Amino acid sequence: MVTAAGRRRRAKSRRKLERAAKDSGGKALAPDEALRHDQPDRLLLSALKYWEVERDLIEERLATRSAATAS
């Protein structure tokens, strides 16, 4: 025998599950979307490495110029 209170509880839990499914649906990322979110980090790191190398080359050139003029 199922009571009316039991039915109400079941209905409430279904609503909670539906709400939870809707809420988690927006937060979950598809594999393609996850890759897109990682890309800016890779691009940023690549750009930082590039400019670090450029800076090192510029500093090296300045050091050789100053050494040449000091001699």
C-alpha cells in the first residue's frame, strides 16, 4: 500500500533530480569545449616563451655592443 505522503516525496525527489540535471548540464564541458579552454593557455605560454627568447637575444646583442665600445 502506497500512501499519499510517499507519492509526494517521490515527486519532490524527481523535481530535485530534474533541477540537478539542468544545473549540471550547463557546467559540464564537451571534449571540444575543454580543448578550446586550454588553447589560450597554450597560446599564452608560447607567446611568453617567444618573448623570453627575444629578450635574451636583445640583451645579448646589447652586451656585445657595450663590450665592443668599451674595448
